[in-house]
Amino acid sequence: MEIDLNEEIMMAARDGKLSCSKAFELAEKLRLPVWKVGKAAEGIKIKIVSCQLGCF
């Protein structure tokens, strides 16, 4: 079963935004580097918010 990262991000996002902590959770769940989740979110115009490290 192939996982669609964009679909996972859209399901987790609220009002076009995805919290940084949720991005980390998705990365762990999907066994992907966090930067891939961030890049995918950026590609589908989902903004990552509430970043504790200032990465996004």
C-alpha cells in the first residue's frame, strides 16, 4: 500500500495550516525525514506554523 504524503498532509492540516509538531508526527508515522514533509506541504500551499525551532 502506497502512502500519499500530500493526502496525509491535507488530512492533518486545518485552514491551510499544519503545526510543526503535527509535521514531526507525520514524518515519524510515515518514516520520512521531516524536511520531506515540509517540502511536500510547501508544494501544496500548506503553511507550517507554530514551529519551536524556527525551521518553517
